[in-house]
Amino acid sequence: MRWPEELLLNINARIGVMQLVTPDEDDALRSIVGLADSAAWPPGMGLFAWDIADQYRELVAPSVPFQSRTATQESVLNMIDSYEGAAAFILKDYHHAWQHRSEVTRMLRNLAARLPARKQPLVIIITSPEANLPQELLQDVPVLEAGKPGPEQLRELLHRIAMPDGALQNASPGLCERLVESALGLSLSEAGRAYRKAIVRSGTRGLDERAVRQVMHEKQYIIRGSGALELYPYTGSMNHVGGADTLKSWLDERKEAFSDEARQYGLSAPKGVALIGIPGTGKSLCAKVTAGHWGMTLLRMDVGAVFSGLLGSSEQNVRQAIRIAEVIAPCVLWVDEIEKAFAGQNVDSGTANRVMATFLTWMQEKTAPVFVFATANNIDRLPPELLRKGRFDEIFFLDLPTAAEREGILDVHLRKHGYSMIAQRFDLPGIARVTEGFVGSELEAVVNDAMFPAFRDNRRELETADLLRAAKSMVPLARSHREHISRLRHLVEQGLARNASSQPRRVELDRLAEHDTARKQGNDQYDPDKS
């Protein structure tokens, strides 16, 4: 049930006090006025709006005149209570009243109990930008959430703003839809600002594809500043990921699973995937390229922002993030280092438990096409209920890359620097042997470090010797994480996770120790394949 219908139902059911959570106050007032003009509105019932600055406004005339006068946040409730007619009173931003005066909470509880028994229907509608009822009112005051506007509202807003200037005169229907899609997740006021700025920047030429980029830029800025989400523009492809062929194949099979055709076929939309491994193995990169490969918006949940702010705001932050993701859907929601969110570290366990319960319940029951891509470095800090089947479709483990995968990763990073015909120019098998135990980020660092001496030597082209020297000067993180890697591999052996790679040969951890010994002895010719 949409919120206007639910609000009208509450009014006819004589619910005395209710809260309407909306980011678009003016639009909500217009909707309520529209309800008051309908046949379902109680006969003779007036409609008033009040705020501490402008005081009373009569939106719909009542059958019994209301003698309004200047009121404070406390006296306004007494004035409403003494009114003998039928009316709905909208109190704007009234949540500030109970934040500072406990007697307001008591008065609202009294009114919530007393108003339904009145002969004439009288209700109080409190509007605020977020749900923040005090504990005492949770059982007495129902909360209605207007949420973010959908495509139809944004389409109407776009035409209302753009038509007077003729900015859509030469726009194709496809462009209009992209402008609507680019504003999903914004409130009407935020979308209006973004559209107006795009119109100003487009000038006399009218709206074009540059306007879509302008709206997306504005949306990225707004979402980042609004809480725990960051819009992460990325258009990468799976070719940017070396190795992990099993994971890439699994993701590729689900590329079309969010389409109308898939729903007609009977496919259920994928819930999400968890990717575990030590830092630097490419987990974050996989999340980014998944969104690019699927052609979806990527949202990154900032775990630090979830737990920032005042007591009780953490649950509000995660609910707000979920609402935005569902409006923007289909999208990929990337929860980076998810163990930091739900391990209860640096926050009280009650807050962590409540946030986890909110998020897990949503993951289990969500119907919106939001694909959750969670990454984790340390499963020891993850609650077991997070990783059970039903939350995620699959759990993958990114192991240390094999020799063949290291060659593939080196190939990717060398091509990023403009090199071609990699196999003919470089001894990739030789470099791969020297870099046993290196993860993707360390292999990228090998390429970057090798370029400095080449640049110094008259900007010459990179050579295999440069890469070998850079590799031999680095000590990979895996050597200090051998026990941790063994625990993660045990998940695969137990059938609790799948290996992201199908390569049969993997780096043996005991050989890393041998490699360390050889390096300390100055044996630059150490070959792990011959040890």
C-alpha cells in the first residue's frame, strides 16, 4: 500500500497521531491536499499545516472555524486538543520538539490515546525527514515512509522543469529516460536541482547526453554526502581481472538474470555473492567490474559512515542505504570489508547486532533487484549467520594466484601501460616463477616499480630484467599470512566456499618459507618449481 492510501486509512480509522517520513515535504503536502479533495476524505474535515516559523496555514477549510493564534511547540498541542471541529493538523519538523522537551512526548502519548474517542475526527500528522521517534512513542505513533520518488514522478518533474525553456524540444525519448534513470535515488528537490543545473549548462543547444553526465555527477555528490553510500562510477570489463575464471564464469551466467525475459522464464534474481581472501587478491576489483560487466550502477556502502554519528543513527544509516539501493535498482551494492560492519568492533555490541539484524533480514527478504557483493579479509570476525545459504547465492575464495594466473595479471597491468605483444616482449613465465606468493596488487606494484628505472634511463621501454629486479626487492604479504590463508582454504575443503579459480595447481605455503630462506641466503636463482 502506498503511503497516501495508508495515511487516508489511518485518518478514517481515527489514528490520533502519526509520523510521515519524507524527504520532499512540499510534495507530501500536495499529496495530502489531493487526498482531502477525494470522496474518501471525512466530510467537513479541515486541513491545516503548522511550523514554528510561519505558524498556521489553512489548506482545506473546515466546517467549524479554527481560531488560530501564535503557538509554541508546546502550546500548539493544547490548541489542537481544544479544537471542537474535524481536522487534520500537519506539524512540520515537529521531531525537534521531543528531542528537547520530555513533556512533548507525554502530551503526544496522551493525545494518541484520547483523540480516537472524540466525536469529531481529529488527527495529527508529524512530518520529518527521518524516522526518529523516541522510545516512548514507538507503540503509540505509526510511522509512514514516503520514500524516494520513482520513475513516473521524476519523469513528470523533468518535463515540468524543462518544458518552459524548451530544453527537451529536440530530446529523444531515450534521452528523457536516461535523465530519469540518472536521477533515481534522489529526492524530488535534489533531482530538481540536478535537472536545473543541467539545463543551465546545456544553454541554447538543449539537453543532450552531457546533461545525463551532469545529473550523474550531481547524484554522485549528493549520495556521498547523504550518509553511508557512495555512487561509484565504473565501466570496467572482466578483462581487467586476471585469473578467477570460475568466479567470472559464474557472474557471466547471471548477467541477464535481472531482465524481464529472465523473470518470464522463471529465473529468480540473484541475491548476491561473498568474496573472501587476503588483502590485494582483487576482491574490490571484482565488485567494480561486475557492475561494469552487467551494465549496472555500483553503490559502495561505507562501513565507517554506518556507525558514525549519534547513538541510534547506525540503524537509520543502513535503512537509508537500503532504501536508496532499492530505488536505484537494478544495481550492485558493494559492501567492502563486511566484517568491519558486523563484528561489533569499536561500537557497542547492541548497535552492531541491531545493524546486522536489519541488514540480514533485508538480504533474506528483499525483492528489489539489488545484488549484494560483499568482500571480506577475515572470516574469523564474521557471524556465522551472515554466510549461511539464503543470504548469498555463493561464497567464493580468492586464493593466491597460480603461475598461469600471475602471468595473466601481469599481462593486464602491462597492457594498461600501453604495451602490446606481451608474450613476445617479456618472459612472463620467468617473472611468474620469481613472484610466487604475490597477489594481484603486488604484481601491479612490480610493474609500477619497474618503470621508474626505465624512465630514469632516457625513458626507455620496460624490459624483463626491470620486472625481475622489482619483484626480487619485494616481500609479499602472503608470507606473513600463511596461517590465515590455510584457514581460508579449509573453508573450500569443507565445502563452505568455492575456489574462484579452476586452476588445479596452487601455491604451496610451505614453499614460501623455503623461498624466504633462499632469498636471505642471496640465492637470486631460486626456482620454486625445482625446490
